[in-house]
Amino acid sequence: MQSDDVVWTLIKNGFCSFKTKTRTDTFCRNEYNVTGLCTKQACPLANSRYATVREHDGILYLYMKTVERSHQPSRMWERVKLSKNYETALKQVEKRFVELTCEKFYPSAIFHR
């Protein structure tokens, strides 16, 4: 099992190939990063439970990273197809999080980003 704090300490104080620094901010170029900022909460590498919505060829997918798959990096992300309707897709995401009992890991404010 990976330790999120150790990973974040290494990324913050050391080298990360996704990190880009400017005079005022530090950004993350990882494709799964929700905000684009290099912070502990937004870093998909430093969070064993992480989720984001991405679009491929006009189809929305919910990508969820799970601890149970951390030993297999190629299968770490679970992909779920979402509806094109915003309200329906939002309900699908919320239902999926409740099923996985992850609601305490994903604050409701993040749902609308």
C-alpha cells in the first residue's frame, strides 16, 4: 500500500515530471489532474483515492483511481462511461461514489469542477 504523504513530500520537495513552476504558482500537467494546480489535494499521484471526468471522442468517462489496484499501474484507473446529459451524469457520479463508500474522500464542491 502506498503512503500518500510520502509520495506528496517527494513530489513537493523533489522532482516531478508533471510539475511546472512560474513566478507565482506551481502547475501540474498530469492529464488526470482536476484543477491543473500542483497541490496535495489535486495531485493524482499523491492520492490513493482520486477521481476525474474526461472526454474521449465526445464520450464522457469517469476515471477512478483505487488503492486496491496500486500494485498494477496499468490497471490502476477504473473507467465508467457517463451520460451526455449533465444532470444524469452527475447522478451517475454521485451514485458511483456512494456505492464505493467514497463520499468522505470526495467533497461535494469538487463535483462541479
